[in-house]
Amino acid sequence: LHFTAAEDYRKRVIQLGESPARVYNTGAIGLDNLAQLQLLARPELERALDFNLDPGPLILCTYHPVTLSERGEGAVLGSLFEALDRLPDARVIFTKGNADAGGRTLNEMIDGYVAHNSNRVATFVSLGQVRYLSLLREADIVLGNSSSGIVEAPTARTPTVNIGDRQRGRLKAPSIIDCDESADAILTAVEKALSPEFQQLAAEGQTVFGEGGASKRIKEVIKAASLEGILFKRFHDLAID
């Protein structure tokens, strides 16, 4: 049985030869946490982070290593830092990169940047679900190349600036701005995302991954599914006009 986050993704799984009867579009399961968890109000979040979220625009930033990147990871993160330097009024919170190759180098660079800008920039290895989603909801933009900017941010009504190709091929809501890896491109995209017009667009909460409740839908399918012969898979050929 296969459960996908969007109808386009369901069609892609069927393209791989899976039977349409075993492929279900249930929406993104990550959205369930936004609906079900008790998130922190802004004052509570400030105390939990020990970081002032005001004044100025609040930017949540996560940048992960990119497999087969044409530019060195350090060069891209350096461009991101340069763009942030040109936004001196912004408050910035970094979450550390993942454990992929190059992640340790990026995290060391983030630590160095925070050390030189500790009056307005902070970093965390991991915020945990409640703090992260609370911050996602309170931030003025999400900046970087994390999947949370593609999946959860639109539902949280927060604009996303998505850098580079790490999320290429993903469906994207109107509140997501793709940009290349130069400092100028990042800054231009951030300024657009912070504009009143784009903030209003994001506030509409348009999403391509459903409205939550995926886990319940998946449970109901599994409860009702017949498991007889389910391990014997037959390749499903698409009809060709």
C-alpha cells in the first residue's frame, strides 16, 4: 500500500508500475502536527528559546547540504550570510543542518556567523517539534532549502524563500519563492517575501498537500484493506494512446 501527499505524486507512483488500487492520496502527514500539537504563543516561545523575537522581521533559516551541488556548500552558505548582512534589522534563528556529507562544515560556519552576530542571530541543533512549528508559525519568512519550507510553511501561513535545487521537483504553493544561490538573488527573494503583498498572499494559507488529517485517512485505509495476496506484486502497465 502506498500513501502520497498529493495527487500528482500518486500518479508518479503509478507510473513506477504500482497498481492504482493500492496507491492513495492522503495528503502530507507532516501537516497533522500543525493541527494537533499545542503550539507556543509568541511570549512563551521567546522564553523557551531565550531569544528576543522582536524588533525587525523574524527569519527562520535552515540550510542542508546538497548532494552533487555544483557550488561548494560553504560558498552557498556564505552567500546566504552575505544576504543576511544586508538585512541588519532582521532577527535570525538557524536550525543546524542534517548529517549528510558536508553538514559538519556548514554547522561550523553557522556557529561562526552566530558568534559574530549574537545580538540578533541564534542557532539550535534541534528545536523539537513544538518549538520548531511554533517558530515556523511566528516567523515572517522561512529561508533555506528545508522540506519544511515546502510542506509545512504554507499551512502555517509563512512565506518561504527556497534556495537552489535541493527541493527541485516538489510541488510548491504560491507562497514559495525559488531563487538561485547568489547573495543578490537571495536578498531579492527575501525582500519580496517580506513585502505586505506577499505576506498577505501567504496569509491565505494555500497548500498543495491537503489540509491535515492524513494519519487518520491512512489508518482507515489500512483497517479496511484486504491483506490477502498483498505481497505478490504485479507490474501495472499504463495505457498508451
